[in-house]
Amino acid sequence: MAERQASEIRTVACIGAGVIGAGWAAYFLSRGLRVRAWDPAPDAEQKLRRVVDAAWPALTELGLAEGADPAAITLHPTVAEAVAGADFVQESAPEDLGLKRSLLAELAAATGPDVVVASSTSGFPMSDMATEATDPARLVVGHPFNPPYLIPLVEVVGGTATAPWAVSRAAEFYRHIGKSVIEMDQELPGFIANRLQEAIWREALHMVAAGEATPEEIDRSITDGPGLRWPVHGPCLTFHLAGGEGGMAHMLDHFGPSLKAPWTRLDAPELTSELRDDMVAGAEVSAGGRPMAELVAERDRAVIAIRRAVQTARAAGRS
């Protein structure tokens, strides 16, 4: 099998053109790629083109690749026709396991041996979705965050029958077109980002149901609180800074007992010495050897910039 380099991928098939699939299509177009799409809805083409048109101003502001053309997209009546000549396939069908299984099997059968088929699933492991495919080696998860044309994260992971080269090639392709890729070492239902997002969401529902907080209070607690820091350092590096000069080690030693406090409906893991050491080592990797003062200054500059940007965007929306 001849290896297809990421830079050689010029045509992408988008299978499923709902909110996620159309968002992917817009992003691929902005990277100068051609898109072949399929969706069974009778008004799929109109909806797809509306999403592309609506996303194009934002994509233009972010910067278009050479040759980017919002019209370089065609809608096809069958899956087979849509994937004909495609160098990469992005499946974004509804989150129905039976549908995913049959569609991925069809896509694997209709594409060549060097074409990777990536699923936008938000939670299913590929091992569960690839059970009907006769050739599951090229099936991977390429999980975006909505909207795919704006949020850079893509989580990539294969199933038990996925070939390692397929995972590597998908990750390489996403990086080549400007995505921030997490190439996961193992399958995890819901992946990483969705599990974290879901934990906050479930706790928010608990608080509203118990009359402990309103949705507005919950939203503002994030947008005006920890949410301002997370684009800069994320929750782990944020807690590393919370430990002062002692970093993550001091934070865990000092605040570790609070993990047992009734602050959340989630059960906290035991703070074993192994977990503590893993967190300390991970924080050091994230810090990249930079001193605490440099990290604090970086955070402060970024939070100021984020606050000003949000204020400007809100003011523009009201004008």
C-alpha cells in the first residue's frame, strides 16, 4: 500500500451534513480542500450551504488557505458516489450506534485501502462501532468540538482492530490543516474533553434541581471565573499555579483533603502517592521548565486579553 501523505490529501468526503458535518465541510473548504458530501435529508444541500456561508466570515478572519473556495463542494445522492475519489472521509452521522455500525461498514467497503475513515462520534468507542466492517483497520475516531470550523480540538483514537498507521495518518492530517490534536493512547467512552464537560454539566443540573443555583449564576461562575484561566493553562496547570512556588506538589499536599469535602456529587479518587506523583510530573511537563513567575505573567496577560476581547464582542453585539 502506498502511503498517502497529509499534504497529498486534497479531497475530503463529509458523510452526514448536519451541524457537525456541515461545520467540518466549512473548515475543510477554508483549508483549500475540495469537499464531496452526502446526507439523506431532502433539504441537506440548502442547509449545508447555509452553514458554509454563515461560517465563512469567521473562517476568513482566522485566515484562509491558498485556494480556499466556499463553492468547492458538491452534494451526491449516494454514499458510494460521495466517497469516490476522496482522499479522506469524515463521518458525522447522528449518534446512533446501529446507524454508525452500518454506515462505517459501508464506508470501509466503498473506499480504497489507503483511505482513512474518521468518525465524529461524541462518545462511542471505535471498537463498538466497527463491529460490522469487514475491513475495520482504517476506521478511527476523529472527535471534534462544536463548531468544528471554529474550535481547534480534535481527539483521535482507534479501536482494537484499527491499524496504528491509520491513527497516525488521521492525526497528521488534522495537524496539517491546523487542528490541535490529542492522539489518545487508549479508548475512553466520551473521550477526554466531553467527559470533563459532562462532569460540569451534571453538577450544574444537580445544583439547579436542588435549588442551589440558577442557570445564569452557573454560567457566570464559569465565564467570569475559572473559564477565563482555562484557555491559557487548563485545569491542571491552573492548580499547579495555585500551589505558589511549591507548585502542584504543594497544592495537592495542602488541598488534597478537600477532595473528600461535599463540593460535588462526583466521587473523588483516593489521592494515593502514585496519583500525587503523576500529577506533579504532569504539571512539570505542562510548565515546560518555565519558572512560576513566567507562568503567572503569561496567565495574567492572557486573561486581560480574553476579558477585553469578550467585552469588545459583547459591545459590538449590542450596537
